[in-house]
Amino acid sequence: MLDKHLANQSNVFANLKDDVPAGIAVFLVALPLSLGIALASGAPLFSGLITGIVSGLLVAPLSGSSLGISGAAAGLAVIVLSSIQELGFHAFLLAAVIAGCLQILMGLIKAGAISYYFPSSVINGMVAGIGVILFLKQIPHAIGYDRDFEGDFRFVQSDNYSSFSELQHMLAFASPTAMFIAFISLGILVIWEQPFIKRYRFFQWFPGVLSTIIAAITINQLLLEYAPDLALSNGHLVTLPIMDNLGDFISQLNAPDFGAVTRPDVYLVAATLAIVASLETLVAVEAVDKLDPYKRTTPANRELIVQGLGNIGAALLGGLPMTQVIVRSSFNVQSGAKTNASGFIHGVLLLLTVVLIPEALHKIPLACLAAILLVVSYKMARPRIFKTMYQAGAYHFIPFCATILGMVLTDILQGLAIGLTIALVSILLENHKSSFYFQKMHIGNKTILRLSEHVSFLNKANIRQTLETLPAHSQVVIDATRSKYIDYDVYEMLENFRQEAPLKHIGLTLQNLRGYGSLPPVTNARPQTYDSQQSLTPAKVLEILKEGNEHFVNNLESNRNLLEQVNDTRQGQFPIAIILSCMDSRTSVELIFDQGLGDIFSTRVAGNVINDDILGSMEFACKIAGSKLIVVLGHSHCGAIKGACNHVQLDHLTVLLDKIQPAVQAVEAETGNTANAENYGLVQQVADKNVLLTVAEIKNRSPLLNAMLASGEIGIVGGMYFIETGKVQFYSEIA
């Protein structure tokens, strides 16, 4: 299902049923936020809308972020306000143009890599913190107190009340109509989330947000008609700059003052904007990638370049600086967007609306938008994330909580700074003993990552870079057997890669990734006991051998203490299988099948041929010692098979090679070709045939084994070990 979705990403029309409703929903939320942030920044109201339009029309198509939405950022409002007061608006626009150029330079020098070093505790804390702030800020709007503007995320608000004292002060200005509209809006949004609604195609195309807006407008218009005293009026409705024609639209645009290019203070503001906007964008990118249900990764350096282009474009038209913003991006994810087409649609709608039909938006009650944002904020700060971070341990939970509290009690940027500082202290405390690493090796197209005893957050960037550079159709093995501690950030990244790997057609084996934090030691593999041996069936034994061969191929091995196994087997042995293999030095079956002391009987002879002594050994293994499976294992490039094909004569070896001649003759009869050691294909066919004939000979020459086979007590199977790959291929199911 995910494969199909990702294959359709290149086809814009394949996802329109999801992206169009999401784009409409984001547009409706972005509109008041853009206006409010422009107001908080001391800039013309239209400048916030210009930024939203440019972000949709320019940034969204170029960005590598599938679900990120850019726009005017509340986190920059304080910086922008002081900068405009210091430089003047037109000189400030020049600083924004220069900031965009600096962001492009940062992307070109790969500065986006710093995003890898943002701890998950801070990223999750930022999302939850904004959710808490948004929730607190929307309660007054939901009851009809609209003095503070949308987009004001500071603790001390523009109306001189704090986020908390406002909740008490608002009660004196409560509006029954606003509360009723907010209540109805919440009801519609909740109903729209129900599974029975989502089953109908109509509701997939018609978002709950749009339904909520229409219902709220209808209620208020009916009140205006029949009970005007109860209706919401100016101050409680969305307000836009009115433009009657194209000239009015153009008059709202402002150009930078390029004459200020020699002013040093312009460059200082530009550098500040570039650094802060880039950091806020990179943090948002990390957060949105975590929210993405398809676990796509945004190229951070490309995002910096595109954001720089967006800031240049917006500033040239008189817009505010932009970043990728978490509120709109989260809402985009929750609205079901699949690709960045939703961001483009939101930009188009902003442009068309402010130019053609601004009056229509003047009818939207702010209480309705508050209800929408209350739902968004709850999803951003739902209790489950608090539980997850608590379970991650104190070193993650404390920075997580500190980020939230810092953001709620100050503002977004200061809260992030507080969270990052405490996270850094936590990392240093967690890693004070030593530095840690992981080992990487390449075998063919297979990459093997063997994690060390202590894997900290400091390893995250290195491991992530390795995983991101893996080509499609490669094989990767991640072995955490030796790990005694794995940081939650690394564990979360590996779990995300577990979901991502099939989408990239990467074969993934995760060995002993058993959680995060302090880990219990891997349990030692112990030899079979009488009870465990007797509980096995031949088919189950074959599965154990196949699984062991997978371990061998992936350069893994079960955790064994050989002295412990010596002690375990001193009173008796209970092997599960007897394996007849060649004496070749490359075909040790204990290694090939990842078995230990007391697990299997191993019988080895050149050419894996049968004789009375070997048959007697098999009868002992199965009838007396209780083994459940007989395996006849040949191997590629077998010297004995080559000797038989060339009819080598050498003392006692001649007698041994004669036992392989039936296989040589059978292949020559089937193919019409004379076997010789130089014909690899024919040699391999003889090796295959020799195994099959040996299996048949065991059954024919041992009535005891044949009877046990017929009763289901044992099984017998042939296989071929390929020395080129280490892989064992079994010919058929158990006989």
C-alpha cells in the first residue's frame, strides 16, 4: 500500500483527492495567522499574506518537504518588530533579501546537517509546546474575547495579559453566540473524524474544516437576518485589507530600499534573520518528518536553499521573512495531505481570495477558527506523546518538559533555546564516561552495522548519514547484540528506518534491537535438552537450520558461551539433526547453520557420499539419540565432484569417487554432454544429482530409517551450500 502511494507521488493527480481538501484547510488557518503575525511584527497586514502566497507558489513546488508549509513565523515576530523600528520597513526588506542570499549560501555549504543534532526530546517538546500555547490562545477566541490577535504566541500578550491571566479576564467578555458557534464547530470536526464518515468519497473530497466554516458562516448570517443583536460583528470576524481592483493590489506591494546597501546595521539584521529563520526551519523540518505517516526525509540543505529563494521573493514584494512553520505543517498532516501540492493549493487560494473575494472571508467568525485550532492543538500535544517521552527516561523527559515550559512561559525561540540547553546538559551527563561509536563494513551490496556497547545521541548523525546513503535494492544488517545502552533518538531513527526500508526496496535485518535506554544482556543460546528435542518436528528443525543460515549469511551469530555449553552437555547430548556434508574446509556445518555444542551431529566425507558406517551413524543419531532430521548437504565447486567428472584414479580415492559416478552418468544421459571439471554448469548439475541420489540411497539401504521416515518420526532433505554466498538452498520440502 505504501509502495503504491510513493509510486504515485510523481503523479500530482493521483493525490488530489487528499491534497485539495488539505490545501483548502491549511488556507483557512493560514489566513488569520498571517494577518496576526504581520500585526505582531509591526508590518503592513498585507505583508503576512504576501509571504503566504510566495511560500505556496514558489517554495512548495521547489521544496523537498512533502508536507511542510512555509509562511510568516511567529517566532520571528519580535526580531522583525525591533528590526523594522530600527531600520524602517523598506530597509528591513533589503535585510530580508540579504538574509535569503545567506540561507542559499548555507544550503550550498551543507549547513543543513546541523538538523541531525536536534534531540528528539526537543523536537517533540517543540511540537507539544506549540500545541499547548495554541490551545491556551484559542480559548478566549472560542468564547468571544478577540482582543488578542491570532498568531501571538508570546506569554505576555499584546493586550498586556499573559496566556494564563487572559483566561480569567476573558470571562467578563464572553459571548453566548461565539461559544455556540465554537461548540457546533467542534462537534462537526469530531464527527468528521469518525470512521463511518471517512468511508464516503464525498467526505474525502469535502474537508471537515470547510464544512465547519460553512456552518459557522450560515449560523451567523441567520442571526444577522433574524436576531441581529445576537450576531457576531466586526472584531469577532476575519478582517482583510480590501482591494477593489488590480491597482489596489499593486499598491499593497513594497520594494526594498537598495540605497541602504551600505548600512552596516542592515547586514547585522540580515545575519540574525538568516540564522534564526534557518534554525527554526530545520527544527520544523525534523518535526514534520516525524509526523509524516510515510516517514519521508526532507533534504535539509535543499530546504535551506529553497527557503532562501522564498525569502528573497517575498522581500522583493514587501513580504515578511518566512520559515517552515509547525502549526500549518501539522495541520496539513492532520488534514490528510499526501504531497507538497497541498502547499501550492493553499498559496493559490490565498492569492485568489485576497484579490477577488476578500469580502467573503469577512463573514468567518473567529470562534469557528478557534475551534479548528483547538482540535489541531490537541493533536499536537496529545497525552500519548507525554507518556512516550516519560518512558524514554529522565534524560529525554526533562528536556522535553523544559522545552514545553520554556515555550509556554516565554516564546517559541526562547523555549527552544532552553530545551536545547537542557538537552545538551543531559547528553553530557549521559555520555560523561566515554565516547562511543559503531562499526561498519561492506560485503558486496551488503552493509553491516554492528552497534557498540553504548550508542548515544552523538552517534545519530553518523548512523543516519549511513542509512540515507544506502542505495535501493541493497541489503543492510544492523546488529545490536553487543549493545548495553541505546539512546532513544537512535532507537527511534532505527524504528523509522524499519518502516522506510521496504519503501526503498532495501532488505533489512535488525538483530537484537530490543529497546532503548539501559538494555538487558542478550540471552545465551543453550544446547537442546531432551524435552526441547522431543517437542520438535522435522519441519521445525528445518526452519531452525534455515534461520541459522540466515544468521551466517548476515554475519550474525547467536550469543553463546562455549564453556557454558560444555557444562550443559557433559551429562548427555540431544542433537536435533544429523548432517552429511563434504569434508571441504569451507563447509563447516556448525558455522553454516549457526549451531553450537550439542546441537547437531556432523558427518563429513569427500563428496558427501554414503557408506555402511555413515548409515550406521545416521541410525544411531535418529533411533537412539532422537534426532529429527537428516540433511545431505552438497556444495558448489566441490573438488570430489570435479574429480568424478574427470574420472580421477588415485589409490583409495578411486573407490570413493566411484560412488559419485551414478550422478555423473545420470547428468550425461539427461544433457547428452560429457562431464568434465572445466564445465562449471555441468559440474553443478552433477553435484545436485549426487545429493538427490544420496537421499534416495539412504532410504533404500536403511529399512530402519525408511520406516521412521514413513511414520513421520524423522525427515530427510537435500541441500546445496554455495561457497560464493554462504547461502544454503534446500531442494524440496522434507521427504
